[in-house]
Amino acid sequence: MTAVTTASVPVAESSRRVRPNEILRIVRLHTVNPAIFFGVPWLILAGAWAVTMIVALIIQGAAGPLDATETGFEYSWAVLSPQWYLIVVGVQAVSFTFPFALGFGATRRDYWLGTGLMFVIVSVVNAAAIATLLLIERATNGWWIGAGMFDALWYVGADWGTAFYTTFALQLLVLFIGAGVTTVYMRWRMTGMMTVLFGGVALILAIIAFLTFTERWEALGSWLASIGVVGVFTLVLATALVWAVAGLLVIRRATPR
């Protein structure tokens, strides 16, 4: 009886430890199909870039030479084209690998930490690439034809560091949203999904109603302007961390299909 009790102690302790080798094994599991993280999102971005170039050539043919800083390209949302798909990436990352991870002995905590590390790696790589493409676009005056795709929205006037940080924060948020929603489905199935959906909509409507009836839209805009782009995306990064922690709490009792 004593032997059984003693033998069970290391198991309990190991379940509370962070196991770097197991976390890295989860990262390797996610890289088995790299197209999910790097292939499809970059195909989407390349497609958006090609469409932007074609549109620029059409405008150039009709109106003459273009200047990427003067043609309205700074309002283009093409640079964000892969962001929406990254929510799907977050969903696929968990739904495809979670059962296998449990099958080869990974704990739910190790799995979530490994998945989070993979999300960080993906966000760093993509953010560095987009920030670099932004500088290339500026140096070539819009790819030599006056077409602007990356130098748009809040990227206008941003340096490499700001472009990297804001892209990193946004990508990490959408990845954890996709993964977090998937953990909710695994834990509570469709009931949980509907609760999160309607709860999120109700929260957004409540915030809009509060800002409208208290006439605080202008104050909110002034505050966001005061903290700047980096401050706004620090809030985005904080929201991503909230989703990450919430996902960890939910996945501890999630059951794969």
C-alpha cells in the first residue's frame, strides 16, 4: 500500500511541472503540416498583392504614372487579407492535433503551452516578413509602379519596429481567438459556442449603447489617439493574452471528438 502511494507522487508532481521537451514536441506536431500556418495565409497575401498590382497597372494605364503615397492606396485593407484566415488556422491547429497529442501522452497544459509557443513563432515570422515587405515597398515607390499594399492603414509612416509589433499583436490575437473558440466547442459543444457568440454580441452592443447614451465616443477617440498606435496594439496584445489564459482554463476539461 505504501509502495503504491509513493509511486503515485512523482506522477502528480510531473503533472504540475512545465516540461519543455513535451512543449517542443507539441510545436513539432504542429509543423507536420506547415501549409496550415505558412502556406495558405501567404498564398492569400500573395493573391491580394497580385490583385493590387493589377489594379495599379489598370489605373496607371488610364491616368498615367502613379505615386503610392498619393493614390489612395493607404486606405487599402489588402495587407490584412491573411488575418481573417488566421482565425481558421487557430481552429485547425487545435482540432487537428489535440486528439493526437493526448494519444501520445501529452498533458492538456503542455499541449496548450506548445500550441501557444507555435502561435508566437508564427506571429514573429509573419510580422517580420510583413514589416520587411513594407520597407521594400517604400524603397521601390510601390514596387516600381506606384502601387501601395503594405504601406496602408496604421502602417503609413510606421517604422520597422512598429510594423512588426502591431502585426505580431494582431496575428497572435486572431490565432488565440480561433484556438479559444475551438476549446469552448470541445468542452461544451454547440451550447458553449452559442453562449460565447451571443455573449460576445451582447457585450459589444452593451459597450456601444453605453458609449452612445453617455456621449463618450469622442472621449474614447481622444484617449486612443493619445496612446498612439503602439498603445492601441498593446491593448490588442493584452486581449490575446486573455484569450490564451481562458483557453488554457477551458482545455483542461475539454474532450476531443
